[in-house]
Amino acid sequence: MGKSTLRALLVVGGHELRTRLRDGTAPLIALVAPILLATLFGLALGGDDDPPIKATIGVVDLDGGQFPASVQREALNTDELKGVLTFRQYPDEAAARSAVDGGETGAALVFPAGFSEGVGAGRGGQVSVLESPESPLAGVVARSMVDRISALVEARTLAVRASLEAGVPADRVQLFVEENGAAGPALSLVGDPVAGGRVDLAVHYGAGMAVMFAFFVVGTTARSLLIERQNGTLDRMRAAPVPLWTALVGKSAVGFGLALVSMCATWLSSVLIFGASWGDPLGVFPLLLAHVFAATAIVMLVASRAKTDAQADGYTLGVAFVFAFLGGSIVPVYNLPEWLRGVSLITPNGWVSAGLSELAGTGAGPSAVLVPIAVVTGIGVVAGALALLGFRKGGFA
């Protein structure tokens, strides 16, 4: 890239940024509106005092030993789950499956017969989880509990095998292991992903507004680009010794930057006003960055097909609201009809919502959002390629 091209990009970007600041659209759409709406939704529907979502988990105890009882006791004694989690007993797996499918309980744990005895003897054991897509929190809690159980079972099994190989008699190995540190069925959820994050609708709606307004912020850039074409600016640029694409790239870069600032400001306001955590920042920021990239590419794709600035505005509003509804930015995905839940995953909003649910709801680390980031980035790449083809055809580049 030559110095003249770089200078042209800076001139276009600087002019676009000054215009957006002078006419007030940047501070209004990028900062005031999303933060205000996120705060109002958070005050009305979120908050820390009353957990907004409760989870009921069924238990099928075919074992009758210490392990199932210990798991339930430890979970109910976890501070973060008090008032949120309820256990309900079922006689067999068929009854639990019926209850999960009917919405009576959100998930169920099935302890097979002989589970505690198998763990004590070092043979291991397996706990089944029955889940329902209508109660994602119960599924997250149940899966996290099983993960902890699996870790304990594995540790106990290794301890028993090591003792047997060391020559401890088989009839004394259980007592030997318990006396030397692997003391039975105790289960601690402290530090577990279940206790690491708190599901709060203040987070959900804060993230939802940030995701939706990213489209609106970039949409003003698309409108500006079409106005430049209507005013003949692009025709005059053809006579200048700079590439025509500098107008497209310069304005898109400003839209991208303002949308990223908007999302980060809404994130920060949610933390400061409600004390709500969106999860590990090392996972949250790349996810927001990927969404801004996808939103910019999608809006540019819309603009490449529009003939006037008014048409671009209408298309952008339509795409933003439809994606916000289908992707869970306005209504939580689990409240949508079942056939619409799969549709949410064709939108970047749906993947961002799923990623933030993992980060904020379970306390998972950045690795938990690698797939959402990859998918959202892929959506942006495809939309950007189609937008570029449209702009070339329309004489923008």
C-alpha cells in the first residue's frame, strides 16, 4: 500500500468519524441507546437479589449407596445454587425421561445399581444425564455435576488399582484407600464451573442490546456510503489518483471501530451498574470482536444490494431486528418454539448468545467459545466476500 493510498484512507476515515461525531449519531447509537436499553432491561428483568432462573434436576437412584446422596447434599450446600437448584426423585429412568420430556424437570441424573460399590472397589462407574433443550441451566448444572463425579471416580479407580499392584489384599483395599486420602464419595463443587458464574438476565439483555446495536452502528456507515454515491463523490474520486475502494474501506473501518467501542462500553456499563460478569474477558472480547466483524460484513452486504440510503436503512433495520429475535438478543432462545431454536444458529447473534451463556453461566474459560468465534468469523468472511462482489458490480470498488 502506497503512502498516497494510506493518506486517502486516513482522510476518508477521519472525515467519516468527524461527521458521525458532529451529527450526534455516533454517541447516540453507539453509546446512549444500547447502554440505556440494557440498563432498563437489567433493572426490570435482571438483578442479583432474585435468581431469574431456577433449575429442577431429577435423580434416579438405583444405587442406594452413599454417592448419590452425597452429590445432592453437596450441590444444595453450594452458595451459588441455593434457591436456584431443586432435586426431584424418580423410581426409574423411564419415569425420569418422561418428566424431562414433559417439562416437569429440566434434566435428570441416573445412578445405576452398584455404582457406589463399583467406585469403592476401583471398577469405576457411569452416571447418565437426561437433558431438555427447554431448560439449558438444568442441563449445564447436571453436566457439570457429572464432570465432577467422573473426576472423583477416575481418581478413586486409579488409587484402588495402584494399591492392588502394590500388594494390598483385595478385601482390605477399600479401607486402605480411604485411610490414605481417597476417602469415599465426598463431592465438593467449590471452584467448579457450576459455582464459577451466575446466570443473570442483566447479562443476557446487556449482551443482547450490544449485539443488536452493532448492526445499527455499522448501518449508519452503509447509509453514508450510499449518500456519497448519490452526491457524486465517488464519481469525483475516480478522477483522483487514489483507488476507489478507499472510500469503502475507510468508512467500513470507522463503522467497525465504533461498533466495537459500543459493544465494549455496554459490557463495561453492565459490569459497573449491575456488578454482572460476562465471563472471562479473554473469552468475551474475542467473541465480541468476531461479532463486530460479522455485523460489519453483513451490513456491507446489505448496502451492496441497496440503491438508496433509505433502502439501506430499511434493510439494515430488518436484518438487525430479525437476527436479534431469532438469535436470542431480545427473547432468550430457550423461550422460543423448538423449531426456531435451530434457526437461531444461522445468526451470529445466536452463536454470541450461546458463547456468553457458557462464559457467564458456567464460568467456562476462553476455550469454550472457540467454536462460536470460528462460526461467527466464518459468517463474516462469507458475507464480506459477497459484499465485495456486490460493491464491484455497483461501482464502489
